[in-house]
Amino acid sequence: MDLIRFAAMSRYWDRHPPLHLMVQSYLGIKPVIRNTTQAKPEAANTDDDLQEFVQLFTAAGGTLS
């Protein structure tokens, strides 16, 4: 998207805001601001976790090739 199209879209949205934004404003819902600077470390997967996944996958009809 180039800047000309972005400006046109912004002008259009100023006159005709998206429905979800109008409903959000009407209901007084504030956007959730999350702190992304403190990311949680990923948990290390173990062999037990892998085996449990494989069991659930095959029970749901998945096949291992």
C-alpha cells in the first residue's frame, strides 16, 4: 500500500469509521494495552510433552508419516 492510498483510506475512515470501532466507542470499551517488553520465556518441551501431543493427535484422527 502506498502513501496516497493510505491517505485516501484514512480520509474515508474519518467520514465512515469501521463498525467495530463505533460499537467499541458506544459501549465505552477501552483498548487493551499489553506490555510487550517483558515477554515470558518459552517453556522447554520434554519427551513426555511430545508423547502426549502424539497421543492426542492420533486420537483425533491424525496420522504420523
